Amino acid sequence: MKARIKTLCVLVSFIGSVIFLQACSDSTSPTANEPSASTSKSEKAAPVARADAYAHMLAVPTELPDDPGAPMLVMMMEKSVVPSTSEVNVPVYPGAKIMTAIGPVEMTSNGEKMITYPSLAMLSADETADVMAFYQKRLPRWKHHDFYGSHSFWNGPEDSNPLDITGRFSLVSVVPLSESDSAREMWPEMRTRIDVRYEP
């Protein structure tokens, strides 16, 4: 059973990467925010957030780690379009910053064409337990399940599966960042990743 769930998690992660790459190559939308004029030695300026933005974007480090995933992550960040607070039906964790924001993506599943829900990947400097406690309090009616270190909250029907990337329901996944994660190497102060899929 553990092996099956771990295989599912790896598969979902792989499919998610494919979706992100497809979104990056297909997207013609400009980023929602203009870059700030001020920069530091360690980071490029993050885009200036609109007043109604769901959250701020992370600033890209000027020197990327020697990690093959870092340039791809930067490419996805540059293609991101930050949604407004009113567009997302999930409360934002205080202080969390957006790493990537991907709009709906058209894909084929079991021979059927469908459009996935838009999604956000955010990072927080807080510990995973604190982030999880926040969502347990703010989403009390949502289903909750732990998958080997990943904590999922979703508002789908009784037979819904939070690992289904084509699911027609909103989803929040909270997971600790490992030391080897590209995001942890780029932003060492960050401890927790928050993935949000929301109904458009």
C-alpha cells in the first residue's frame, strides 16, 4: 500500500511538472506586474504586487544554485500571472509568497480533453505544523488527509481523490521543503511549500 501511494505521489509530481512546462510554452499572457526598480546584491527584484493581489511574488536570486531545476523554476516564475484575492477561494497563509502561478491548462486524460483548474505554488518561512494548523482552522469543513509528510485539504465530493490533478475541486497541499529541494536552495529561509488549486 505504501509503495502504491508513493508511486502515485511521484506520478502526480511528474504530471504536475509536465503541466507547468506546457503552461510555460503555451502561455502568451504577460506577467501581471511590472518589475520593481530596486534590487539587492542577492536577489533580483520581485514584481510589484497589485493592491488586490492574492500574495506577493518571491524575488529571484541573482545567483542561482548549481541545480538543474533552478533555471526551469525561474522560467515558470517569469510566466506567472498573480491572481487577485477575489479570484481565489482559499485563504492565503500570512506572509506566504508566490513562487509560481499557473492558469488553467488544457490536457487530455483517458482520451478526454479537459481544462485543469489554475494553481499557485507558495513558500513560507514558517514550520509546516504551523501552516497546517492555520488551514485546519480556516477550512474546517474541508476533507483532510496526510500522505507521508504531505497534508492535503480539499472540498471535493466523498469519493474524490486529492491526488487527481484533473479533479474539479479546490485543493491545498502543505509539505515541508527538503534540504535538497531547488526552492530551498534558492530561498534558504523558507521551510514550507503550499500548493493551492482553486476553482476559477
